[in-house]
Amino acid sequence: MSETLFHKILRREIPADIVFEDEHLFAFRDIAPQAPIHVLFVPKQDFATLNDVPEDAAVVIGRLASAAARYAKEQGFAEDGYRIVMNCNGDAGQTVFQIHLHLLAGAPLGRFGTQG
Ligand code: 5GP
């Protein structure tokens, strides 16, 4: 997998508001938030898309979801609710080809799906 801007964020070469980091993953605020709270959770193990994650690496995805839920609880919006999303390839609008989970929260969210 080739270098992405998320690698540069992890190495602090591009500034970002990093809200969490451990040995497995890191999380930072999205530069173009689509909700009042919009945080990206990125594993330190590299995969370009969800299609590239083998079944025996499924824990990598599970850790992202767990970290997002933990963050929601710590920040006090877990009970109000939130959405997690992972875009895969063109039809979903994936723009950074290093898997990441979007956490969206902070207001009632619109439904999702196709847009006319
Ligand atoms: P995707 O479209 O691949 O699912 O999500 C990529 C996300 O990365 C987008 O929501 C976009 O706003 C965010 N993003 C792109 N460049 C930067 C950046 O330089 N800094 C931060 N914090 N987020 C970025």
C-alpha cells in the first residue's frame, strides 16, 4: 500500500487534532466535519480498503469500532447516539486509501443512502 496523508498525520508531519493513540490505532478530527463531532479512527496496520482486510485480520476492524464506542462514552454522547461508517471504493466516495472509520455525532443525523 502506498503512503497516504494519514501516515503523515501519524508522524506529526501534517498537523491534525489527534484525540487518541495507542499501539494499534490513532484517531483525529476530520478536517471537513460532516457532523458537529466527526472523528476518524485509523489502524496502524495498513490496508487500502475494507476489501483488502483478510478474515484473520478482522480484529483490526473490531478495534476501530471499540475505540469509537469508548470515545463516545468518554465524551458523553454515547447515550444520545452516533454513527460509524467506513467508505469502500468509488461508489461510497472513499478518498483516502488507508482504511478508516468515521465517527459522526453531536446532532440528529440524516438517513443515508443514494443521493439524487
Ligand atoms: P473517505 O472519503 O476516504 O472515507 O474519508 C477521508 C476523510 O479524510 C474525509 O472525510 C476528509 O475530510 C478527511 N481528510 C482529508 N484530508 C485531511 C487532512 O489533511 N486532515 C484531516 N484531519 N482530515 C482530512
